[in-house]
Amino acid sequence: MHTSTLTLTLTSLLLASQNLIIVHSSNTPISISADPTSNPIALTSQTSFGCLALDWWPASKCDYDWCPWAVSSFLEVDLTSKVLKKAISTLAPEDTNVFLRLGGSLCDFVRYDFPGSHDDECRDFSDPTNSTRVGYELGSGCLKTDRWDELNHFCADIPGCTLIFGINALIGRENSTCPADTDCHWDSADNACCTEWSGNWNSSNAEALLRYTEAQGYDIYAFEFGNELTGKGGIQAQLDADTYSTDFCALKNLIDDIWTSSSSSAKPKVVGPDNSYDGDDDWFGNFTALSFEKCGGPDVVTWHQYLLGAGVDSAADEKSRDPNVLDEQIKNGKNLKKIIYDNTPEGSTPPEIWMGEAGGAYNSGRPGVTDAFTSSFWYLDGFGILSENSEQTFCRQTLVGGNYGLLQNTEQKDPNPDFFALALWQNLMGKNVMEVTRSDAAADRYIRSYAHQSDSKDQLTFLLINLNNETAYDVNLSAPGMSRFEDFTVTSESLDSQVVFLNGVELKLNDEGDFPNVATLGVEAADGPLTLQPLTYGFYTFKK
């Protein structure tokens, strides 16, 4: 049994960009503490903080001559894969859940071939085209009942797996006609016709899917209405708040009509707008107010974030560890929460707020960054920042597919470093978000510290991240009234490596395709200040 201030000595040699890091030590130890007897400052979702995405993108999706989507679309991915099932199960440890989000940019192009849909246009995705912003023909892509059945059975067979699905919100609307030579894929900013739409949403195709889903008794946690279609941050469309809220409420009312008290499954929640925030205060404020006025408000407000910019940007590497970049989440998260709360009518409960999609770098990520050790710094810091801001779920783009998958898009599906970052969080960080007290505000830019407590209040876990590439920090870590400290420290031989070590043990699949149980790999540490080496992160548990 140890007291609540303990030592960790790391012997790992870290390399960054193949250059040896010269390690300096801070002179004065930093004190970081959390009071386990205090009330939490926020709560994460009682269902799941963790969320994984499978996207629509076909193998022909390419960005910057990278084509990383082969057979990863949820229309094509091998649902019999034992590794895929074990991956989801690993991220939903005992008594927890993990969301599996089926959606993405092409959700507003796809048709559904279901009984009663009366849709003769359900067809495969087109060849890539520059006629639309997302690069495929409108109306291409088809979800059929047999694949919908397979997806639902796949998730139902995995304890803790919970489905979310994105509904086509463009069907029925008319896109403005652009001149024949218009390049909407790359030059939409100079061609307003690419994102101009008129008319109303036609719910009939979605209704066929919804009625089939209810009749089968499938458990869908939530339906999202569209993907990145709203305001100035919209991609394929930039619908105003009045138009979007009207059709959002049409979907919500349709779900209310279909799922009745006699339904064998729970009524799904309705989620939106699944769009980037980008300081679009007026749009989010108007949507919140109008949706409450028209249909009682959204169950969840979601926003998307790609902190590192475009995948082609070589600066994405440094951005993943830049405090100035990571701190943008603090500003955006606080602003968005205030807007939503201020526009929720008095006497009504504000909707939950989720990070609905984040993959680091947009346009499929960046190899050597969003699939490597350096990605875990922005990823985990986002968990900590946004959970402190009362955001209840964080959805990762993707589980597999692109250059930002938690799993490599190979037959073996080896895990990337962020897989283990999420696994550690899911196993060790409770739902009660605690206030953290720090003695050195200046060091906070590089030492990121967060604390969560379990519902039973018998365990409190700190997450510490050292973003500094040359300074080790000594930390006096404490949780008054608790002891028995365990350490889970993650290192790698280089920032662009896809291999990580937990307390010196390489994390990888074994010969049977099983993932290591990270919760069992903690080690106890000696007394004294904890030394957090440059470019490392760790979880530190205290128990009564």
C-alpha cells in the first residue's frame, strides 16, 4: 500500500522525427491534486463516452494520391472478422458501452432499398466526380435490407455495442444547376451553385428504413439528421437554421409516430446538426431555439472538429502537440455550450453536447500522424478538455478506414496507437469529471492534467500528458484519502511510430488475434514525486 504521492521512473528512450531528444528537468515539482470527496464538475454520458465511426467511403475515395479506404466502408467491411468484433468488445469493457456510428459525408447521397421505399434509384456509388463537393454523384450509394440486418446483428452480438445511424437529409431537395465545367469538388468556394439548395426534405425513403427497423425490433440509440450540411461550415449544402430545424423536427415527429409504447425496442434519440462549429454562433443559437419551438428540441447537439487541418498539411505533426492548437478546443467548447444553453427555453433541459466526429486531419487523415503515436496527444487532450466542458461523448473518425483509423486497414487489422489510448480511457476514467488543482499555471500549457472518478467513488484516475519535447516534469500527484497507486505510462520509440509500449510492454495482437487487456498492465510506483518524461502520457489510479 502506497501513500498518495509516488514516484515513476521511466527508462524509455524517446525519439522524435528520428532525432534524439535532449531531456531537461523542471527545477520545482508541480503539485496536481483532485479531491475525491467533492462533487463532480461535469458528467460524461451514462451510455458511453467512447464512440467509433464506420464510414460510407468506397475504395475509390482518394485524397492527395492516398487511397486508404479499401474495403472499409460499412457496406463492404467483413462483419465476420473476429478481430473487428474483438476490437469493439475491447473498447466496451465490462459494464460499459461504446457507440458504433454508421455515417459520414456520403450519408446524404445514399438511398435505402427497403420494403415500401418505392425507390428505383438505389444504385452503387458512382465513379469519383468533381460535380459535387464530396466527389460522388448525388443519389449514388445504396443500403439494402440484408446489409442493414447484418449490421444490426453484428452490433447486437457484441456486448456493449450501441448503434447510431446518419439519415439522408438532402433527398427531395433540388441542387442549383452549375455550368458543365464547374469543379465543385475543389473550387466550391468560388461557385455558390455547388452548395445552393431549394425545396424540402422528402421523408418517404427514410420512413421505409425507420418502419422496417422498428418492426424488426432493432435497437438504434440515435439517428443523426444529415452530415455537415448547415451554416457556413456546411460541405455539400449550407442550409439555414430555419430550414434545417423544420426538417429535423419532421424526422423527430416521424420517429415519435413509429416508435410507440408497444414497440419492442426503445425509441431512438434524434441528433444534429453534425457540422463543424467554426464560430457560427448565430446558426447554432437559432437552430437550438427554433427546434425547441417546433418540436421540443434536439436530444443531442453534435459538432465536428479537425484540429490539425487538412491531411496534406505537413504541419499536422507539430499541431498534434501544440498547446495553442489544442487550446482551441477550450474556446470552441465553452462558446458552443454557452450558445446552446442560452437558447434553451427556461424550464427546459439543455440537450447533451457531443463531439460527433473528430479524426485529427480532414480528407482522410495524414499517414505518420493520425495513425501514429503523436496522434494520441491531441486525441486524449480532447477527451479531457471536452469532458470538463460537460460534453458527454467523443466520436472518433474512424474505427477502420482512412489514415486515421484506430485499426490499420489491412486484413490483420493491427491496432494503431490511438486504439490503446481509447482502451485505457474506457477502462480507467470514470464518468464523474473532477476539478483538478495545479500549483504551476505556467506549466499547464505543456502538462495537461485531468481527473475522473468512478460511480462507486472507490477509484479516481488522473490523465497526465507531457507535450514538451525536451523537458521532464516532476509532479506531486495526490488524491486525499486515497492510496494504492497504479501507473499506466505509454511511450513509443518515435512520434511517427505505430507501435507503443505500456510500462515497457509492447501493445499488439497476440497470435490468436486477441487484444491485450490494458487494465491488467498497471504497475505500482515508488514514493516521491512522479517524473513525467517528455512526449509521454499516462493514467494514474488512486483507490481507497
